[in-house]
Amino acid sequence: MKTQVIDIKTEYEKALSLSSKLLNDGEVVAIPTETVYGLAANAFDENAVKKIYAAKGRPSDNPLIVHISKYDELAPLVTEIPEKVKIMTDRFWPGPLTMIMKKSDKISATVSGGLDTVAVRMPENKYARAIIECAGVPVAAPSANLSGSPSPTNAKYVFSDMNGRIPLIIDGGPCKIGVESTVISFAGESPVLLRPGGVTLEEMKALIGEVKVADAVLNDLKEGETAASPGMKYKHYAPKADITVVKGSLSKFIDYIKDKECFALCFEGEEQYFDNCITYGKKEDSFSEANRLFDALRELDEKGAKKVYARCPDLSGMGLAVYNRLIRSAGFNIIDL
Ligand code: TXA
Ligand code: MG
């Protein structure tokens, strides 16, 4: 299959008409969002959704997020909209927030990964919403990477993973946020954070009160344990290089790796201390770290890094999302100096 790339900034009408045609024909189209690029298909077309799993090489029990362009599109997807979800949508939609509710019959088991719930998000990116609106259907869309690889934050990385696998990539420029949306479940008694992201735990608690944090956000699942969110049990975000996250001060970090043949994944301004390094944003600026992390992981591969030691981010605000992705990319290889 030949993969076409259209720049929606310069070819707006063409991008919308072709993506709409392909989505309505049951094909898969890569689209920009403010978090990461997504691999979209008509959420109501099971065969189209199956093509997403095939293109990604994704296990079929890992459910997809359904993306909508208007609030009215939510009600038909779920059995009911809980009061707290309404409060959250008022404040955070459109935006990097995915909410899980009990699914309606309109959502197939292919989309829900066999669960009785559905994850829904209204992206902020204006191109994403225009594409969904023009197609006239909600789209199921996981991140547009091959299963296990870092999520793509620009069209170049989508192309390197998806070339030959899908007919169209819509290039909307670099993603503003750079890590995937926050995933929070409202399907149970009380809200549970399943994946930290662009909307922070602190912001959500301030708005709706208590939010539990699923164990898998900060820890590896033990053998036999079931994940609240199936995605958390799979290997994730991993570059080819072997990564170790190192907790502790900069001086201890420098000392620890000084005689090792390795790359440092460090913060801006620390380059002078290392022969080989890639930076991922500024220390104590978790927004910049989120923005750089997945690109930095791919750049380590491009530089042929084999062994990488990573500086550890702060865990507050967006830092929780950065840390959650980084420890997964490291296969939970963490040392504390
Ligand atoms: O920012 C994002 O959320 C991006 C863009 C494209 O919107 N999408 C994304 O999708 O990251 P994906 O498939 O890579 O991650 C979705 C996560 C997975 O960990 C999946 O297991 C979880 O959400 N998930 C989806 N539906 C779920 C459900 N019904 N119950 C529990 N977890 C669910
Ligand atoms: Mg993903």
C-alpha cells in the first residue's frame, strides 16, 4: 500500500475531503491531535477498526479511545453521562482528557477490547476536530505508533512506523503536548486515574474531589495481576536502547555514569557534563519534558544508543505523566543513588 502524506496547513480542503472519504470507506487515516498523532477509523465500522489493530500490531484486548468533535456525540456512545463527567467536560473539553464510562450498544467489542466500558475524548486540536466533523462519525484512534514504540509527535515519525501500512497521513505539524491524554475512569464507584497526561491529577482533584490513582500508574504489574486499563500491562514507549532511570542529584548522576559507555538522557543545560547525551526539556518544567520525551527516545535510536541512563523528572503536575512514560520505556529499570 502506498502511504500519502498531506499537509493540512497548506492543503486544508484536500486533507478534509480525502480523509473523510477514506474514513467513510472503512480505511485508517493518521491524524494530528494536541497530544500525539492518532490512527483513526470510523468507530461504528468494526472492520475498519480491525485494520487499526493490524496496522499497529496491537493486541485485540487493548481497547481504543473514541474521539468526538462535539459534546452531542457523547450521549449515544454511553449508557449514561455521570454528573462528574459533565463537570469535567465543561472544564477540560476539548482537551487532553479521556473519560471512561459504561458503553452503549453502538460500541462494538472490537473498540472496547471486550470490556463493557468505552473511553471517549474530544481533542482540542482544530484539525483533529475538523477531520472528525467532516467525516461525520466518531473515530476510534490509538496513538499512531507501532505497538510498543514511543508515540509519534510529528508526521515524520508516523511515516517511519506506518509507511506502507495505511493509505493516508494528515500532517498537522508537531503536537503541542507530546504525551497522550489523561485517562480517568467514571465507570466504577469513584473516579480512578488510569493514565496521567495533559490534564493533571491536581487539577482534577481541585474540581471533583477525590481521585484514586491506579496502581499501574507508578508500578509494574505483578504476574497474574489484572490491569484496570489493559494498555498498562503491555510493553510501552520502548526505544531499541536499554534505558535505566536514575533517581538522585545531578552530581551523583554524573559520578555514577562517568566511566560507563552510555548515553545520558538529561535536562537542558546539563549537556556539558556528558560526552553523549540527548536532552528532554528543562528540569522543573514538566510541560517542556512532556513535549520532548518521545522525540528524545526516538533520537536516541537514531544516534545508535545502546545503553542509556535517564535523569528522573519531578512527579508533580505533568511530571507524573512524564515519569509514567519514562519508567515504561525503561521496562521499570529504576535505580536510586
Ligand atoms: O492522547 C491520546 O489519548 C492519544 C490520541 C491519539 O488521542 N490516544 C492514545 O490511545 O493514546 P492509546 O490507544 O495509545 O491509549 C489508550 C489507553 C490504553 O492504555 C487503553 O488500554 C486505555 O487507554 N483504554 C481505552 N479504553 C479503555 C477502557 N474502556 N477501559 C480502560 N482503559 C481503556
Ligand atoms: Mg499508545
